[in-house]
Amino acid sequence: MEIENRVEIERRREEEMAQFAPLKTVERRAISDALKLCLWCRRDAAKLLGISEATLYRRLKEYSQESESPPTPGKVNSWLTL
């Protein structure tokens, strides 16, 4: 009986945890939604999100760098740190 209760508690905990997304994912969605809502006007999107334009620009740059393919020989990636 006690083991069954532990299993049930663990199952419920896993279900509850599955409802949450990583903060970075939530932030990306919020930025994307704000840009779409503001017709890609960065100034308006930043204001809507309550962040500075500079912060929005940095986040967009960060996200674009994350989505780049791995470096290839002969190609210089500014985001690549050695």
C-alpha cells in the first residue's frame, strides 16, 4: 500500500512538472508573440514586454545565434568563443 502511494505521488508530481516549460522557451514565445502583435516593430514590442529595445535586440541576437548551424571549416562565427 505504501509503495503504491509513493508511485502515485511521483506520477502526479511528474504530470505537474510536465505542465511547465523552461524559462528560455517561455521568453522566446513571449518575444515572438509580441513582435507579431506589434507587426515586427521592435520598439513597440519591447514596450509591450516591459523591456528596453536594447534588451530585446540582445535576446533576438542570442536566439539567432543559437539557431545557427555548427561552425564549418573556413567560416567565422562571431558567437563562437574559443
